[in-house]
Amino acid sequence: MSIHWLFGLAAAIMLAAGSCGADSIDIKALGVKGDGKTDDSAAIQKALDQSAFLGGGTVRLPVGKYRLDNPIRIPQGVTLEGEWKAPHHADLDKGTVILVYAGKGKESDPALISLAQSSGVKGLTIFYPEQRVPGTVAYPWTIQGSGMHCSVQDVTLVNPYKGIDFGTHANELHYIRNVFGCPLKMGVFVDKCTDIGRIENVHFNPHYWMRCGAEGVPTWPGIIEYLFKNCTAFEFGRSDWEYVLNTFSYGCKIGMRFFASKDGPCNGNFLGNGIDWAETAILIEQTQEPGLLFTNGEFVGGKGAETEIEVTSSHTGVVQFMNCSFWGPSKRIARIAGGSASFVQCNFVNWDATLYAIEGIDGDLTVQNCRFSHGTNHVTLGPEVKTAVIMGNTMTAAPVKIDNRSKGDVQVLANVSRAK
């Protein structure tokens, strides 16, 4: 037998294998319609399973509308990818649009899209046609991950009840990038993460539902009232070294919440985060001892908000704010009741003139090289404050006013006012 003939046979076999590889699955041949009326969930699941059987790869959904009456599961090593034109606001007549009918009224049902280890979704716009405000209906999570290296990229979640869940199941190295939308109860939930998750460029704003062009969108006052009473944009339980970069939320009850789940609390690096018009911008119930590092953040309390930063008495960890700005009609900038909190090189723009911008109730507090504007009362320290350093701050609208009733070690030094 000629050696050339053997090489030719091997090449033919490899070519044939390549032509029917995981990335070449014909979804139309498997029954996927993409007409917005036919339930495509079973056919899409068949394509995903076939991709996994062939060794993993990408199942591509071309431009169209895909109705899902049942949840789907993306197997290990498989990505479900659509055509996502990255609109500033979701346009339901462009790109790959998932129309969700699964799980209506059944919040505890399986997530619409479940990710296995090393699987992902990319390039999808996901819309719930029957969701309304008022008359909101609970749905399960839209996307839920478990295991290592699950990813969600380039996705618009137009109006989910609950968005992305990397907390119900143990996970590591999750990756969430370029996600936009208007979640109603919760945007992103993280817990049970023991190795460095990443969240980048996530933007939650009612505009993504308001401007999608669909029937039944809420009024602007209606959606703002609902979110202010009900929505948490980001919630973190146990996560070791979470990196959160360039995120934004508008109008939520809580912008970010940090708590101790049964698996523990969070530590992490938070850079360039914006939280606008929140009832509580950041709620900190517990952190790991390495703490939370907030840098270059912008935090705005909405009308009626008690405080922008709330650190509760249960907190025993560390939270540090560096080069951040705080404003809005909130009554206070921060209320610190436990653990250690510091504000360095921050800008406090406005708060209730009858109250103090920063209220220390308990724990350790540092306020250094900050600027206080528009208010007359700056820092108050209650009797239970353990230590405090209030140093090098500038007050622009009134003489320095620091109310110190602490029984602990307090150092107040070199604070100045340019008010005449």
C-alpha cells in the first residue's frame, strides 16, 4: 500500500470530521425556527447536546427571534452565541433575540439558561414579553452558572425578574462582561466563589426596557418607583478576590449588598463603579478581613434615602473608599456602625443640613484629605466609636464641625475651612 495513499486517506478523514464539527451544526436541520412563535427550546437543546457530543464548541443562533417555553442547559465546553449588535438600548428587531415564556410565576424553577463548567452565552438579547410593571410576575433566574470558567458576554437582559446567578451553586473564575438591562428584583448574585470572579462593564438602567420598542413598557415614574422599592443591582456573599470594574446601576433599592452567607462574606477590588439614585448605594453587613477596596466610584442617593453608604453593626471587616464622589438628596453620606471604614481623597457634595455627612456609631473610622461641600455638619462620632482619625479635610461651605462624643482614641488634626 502506497504511503501517499495513506496520507490521502488520513487527510480525507480529517476533512470529513472538520466538516461536521461542533461549530458546523445546522440548527435549522435540527428544527430551530427562529420565527418568534414556535417553541425552539427542545431544538436548541438538541443542538447544544450535539455540540457537546462532538467535543464542544459554539452553537450559533443567527439573527431572529427564538421563543423558549422551557429552560435550556448549556453543556460543558459549549457556548451559545447569537448576533448581538451592541445597541445602546435594546432593539428587539435586530440581532438574536430570545423571547422568554418559561417559568412564568415560578421563581424557584430552573433558570432559563443553565451553564455547566467552561460553558457560556454570548451575543444575545433576552426579553420577557409578558412582564409588566405594575403587575410584576416572578420568574426564575435568567442565567445561572456552576463550576469553573462560566462566562456571560455581550448580553442585553431587557427586563428579567432576576438576571445572572453565580451564587446558588459553587463556582470559580466566573466572567461577566458587557451586560446591559433592567432587572426587577436582582441583577447579579455572587456567592460560593472560592477563586477570583470577574465582572466588567455591566450597566443596569430602566432605559433598556423603556426604549426597546415593545408593547407594555412601564411608565418612567412607575418603573423608578418599583426599582427603588424592590431591586438589588449586585449582591455578594462569599467571594474570594472578586474584581468588579466599570459597573453602573440606576434607581435601585440597593446598588450593592455585601453579606455573610453560610459560606462566608466577600473581599474584592471595585474600580470605577457608579450607583445612581439608590435608596442605599452600598449596604455592607459583613466582609472578609482583607476587605473591600472601592476606587474612583460615584455614589448618589435618591430622594428619601437615609444614607448612601450603610455599614451595619454586624460588620467586623474592612471597607476602604479612595478617590470617590458622593452626592444626591440622601440625608447622609455614610453611617458606620461596625468594623473598619475609611474615606480618603473623597468628595462629599450635599446632604441634609440638619444632619452630619458621616455618622460614626461604632468601630474604627478614618476620614482623610476629603472635601465637604454645601453642608454645615461634617462628622459625628458616637460614644461607642473605638478609634477615629479625622485629618486634612477641607470644608467649603461652613466652619469645621466635628462632633466627638467617642470614648475611644480619636485624633482630629489639620482640618480647614474656606467659608467666610
